[in-house]
Amino acid sequence: MRSGKWLEPGEALQQKGERGDVLTTAQVIGWRERGFALVDGVFPRELLAQAREDALAVFPSAGSDAADAVNDFGSSGKMEFSTSSAAVNDLTLHPRLLRAVAQLLGLETTELRLTQSDLWPKYGRAWKSGGEGDNTDQRMHVDYPNHTLVHPPPWNRPEAVEILVYLSDRTACGGATALVARTGAGDPAYCWPMDRTPGVGTLEWRNDRAAAEAYLERQAPEVARWRAEHLYPREVMADYRMGTTLFYRHDTWHRGTPLEPGALRLTLNMTFRNAESEWISTLSRGWSWAMYRPSLVMERLIARASVEQRCVLGFPRPGHSYWTQATIAAVQARYGALGIDMTPYQHALTVRLADMARRPQSSAAQQKLPRNRERRTKPKRHG
């Protein structure tokens, strides 16, 4: 790799306690302006090590026949949130991660929503066994087509954060993520609409780089030339080690590159959106789908989670109109035996009811009267 093409991770802030910024100002600006930030020190080392150990117990060993058959991305549901690994679940909802995402989007943590958390393996091999969909050497792409029903908004209005947490070391397995940094509003690589990629419009989806670019040369040669000029020559490689976290966006150009033959790389892939962007889909099965598991993993997680962590999963925040004395009692009945503390919800309800009691009372008819009168008033004729 040519000198200057490597992106080195920076250190996260090490604030003590449960509040305070996690990312530096430069890291936040980098994500907002260039499209990504590569950061070390977001998570505790012990938690990362346990998550890796749990994942190694689930996936095939590198070099095995079973590993050679894995040529696509994803875990096939084996490590989707909520998983049997408490460490992976704790990484997904870690308070430092939530604060970092909130920093990037300029939101409170209660305004975030989780839409993806899946830990999956990638194996190095000397051949491609997956045809046009092989995941070994990906084509340059943006992720929004299979995350949202629409198109990302203008660059200065980001609505989601994508995350890769590397649970391996690049020097041992290769497979650096390639990225194209946005240079400003006039950057030709980031011109609108971002539709010059397989899988958008009528362009058929291809994952393998060689297959994708050959297809584009046949079907859309002007797109193939544009990609060859503006994307691949500008890619930089994200250097990573155990625990490095890559924050990027739905509209960041990037791709996966080949691993060393016989190697295994593990990454935890996550996405958070702002609560208002309902057009961004949840990629996994709904979180409550796990509620029928005999292990009660999801029920216990809800019971011990903080208010902010519950909000990220879509649980109504304290003060929401959902909460009444009846619903608080019902949710307490569901999770009480597992230790849930409903005090924040009860307190917010008490405050809301007291506030309502202090407001001047007026009848529904009085409230509607001005509007009704306005409707019955005929416009004056002029001339």
C-alpha cells in the first residue's frame, strides 16, 4: 500500500463517570465533514475480549471446510442482537457508545434508535467461492440502499451512524476497510443523487468488485468510468486493532478488502438512527421477537437496562403519553420479577399529572368554538 493511504485511529476521550463526551471535537468534525472517524478506546478491553471469545465459540474455525463455505456478510442470525453473549449485548448498548453516537448526530441519547447489531465473521481465502455476490473483495458502495426506503438527506443533515467494532488485528488478518473521504460540497465523488452503484435504480446488485465493475462497463459505461476516476484512486485504508471502532455513514463510500488466506476477522456491525427517521429500517427481527426464548435474555436485558438504553430499543421514555398508572403497573407486572425499576416512569407521570392539574380547565366546546366560528365566517367579496 502506498505511503499516505493508511488511516490511523485516534484515541477517544477517557471521561470518568456516565456523562461527558467520548469523542474529541476533531473526531466529530471528521465524521460530519469527511464521512468517518476511526477511534480507539471507546470500550473496555475486558468486554471486547469476552465478546471475541464468545464469537469464536459460535463460528467455524479459520481454514475449516465450514469456514470455506462462508462467502457472504452477516451471521445468519447467530449473533444478531439480542444474542446469547452478554458481552456482545453490552457492547451494543454500552453507555460510551451511545454518547459517542449522540455526539455525532447532535442528539440526546434518548433520541437514538438501534436498527442493526450483528457480529459476523469474514474469512480469508485464495479463491472466491461466492460468485458475483462474494464478499472477499467488495465493490465500492454506500450502505443506504438496504437500510432506508428513501435517499439520505443533504450531507449536513445526517440521520444515522454506522459502526464497525473490530475484534481482530489488521496486522494478523488483513482486510482493512477502504474509505473515500469527502473533501467538501463540490466533491465529485459525493455529488447528488448518490445512485452510481450496483443495487440502486435498475442497476443490478453485485458485491464482488470485479463482477460489479464488469457489469457496469457493459450496462452503464459512464458510471463505470466515473467510479474508476473518482472512487477507487482515492480510497484510504482503515488500520485497526482489537477494539478499534469505525464510525461512518449511510452515504460514505467504502468497501471491504481481502483478508490474508486462512485468516479470520470478526466485526460487530451496528447502526443507530435518530428517532424521527422512521424510513430507516430495522435490519434484524424486532427486538421483542426474542421474548419467547427460554433463556429470558431480552427480558432480563430490558429489566436491568438504563432509561437511555431502553429508549434506544424503542421503549417509551419517562413522560411519554403511553405512561399511565395502569400501564406502569402492567409493565411492572411483566418485568418486576426480573428487577425492573419503574421509579423514573412513575416520577415523570406524577410531575405530568401535577402540571395538568395546575393548568386552567376549559371545555372541549370552548376550545373548538373559535375554530368553528372561523369555519362559518364567509369570506368578504371585494369589488
